[in-house]
Amino acid sequence: MSQIETDNPALMAIREQRGLATKLGKKLGLSRSAVWMWKSVPPKHAVVVARALGMPVHMVCPSVFPAPKKAQKQKTTTRN
């Protein structure tokens, strides 16, 4: 099988961890080949894939689930 380059950490994990595509396929009702051919994780499967990988959903499917914004520091003012 040819290697597909990706910058998506979820897809990299699926392709690198032996048996993971099969395991996810069974959970999702898909074949191992169907999971392997993903160019991106389908949004409808993102939550299940994120849980299986132990990753935040925004890393699995960033096009649909944006990364949470960092908490902004609140400025404190003192009143006299």
C-alpha cells in the first residue's frame, strides 16, 4: 500500500499503529480499507475516533471542530 502523507495527527496514528484501522472500522461499521483511505476524518466519526485515540476532537477533525481559545488573562484594576 502506498504511503499517504498527512499532517493530521489522528490519521498518522491510525496508519502507524498496527490494527488500529481495523479496530476503528469495526466500531464504525466500516472496513479497514475504508478507514485507511480517509484523507481526513469524516466529521460524523470524529468523536469516536478522538476517544479511541485519546486525542481532543479538534485535533482529529480541525475543519469542523476548532481548537479552543486559550483563556485570556483578565486585567485587574484597583479602585481607590
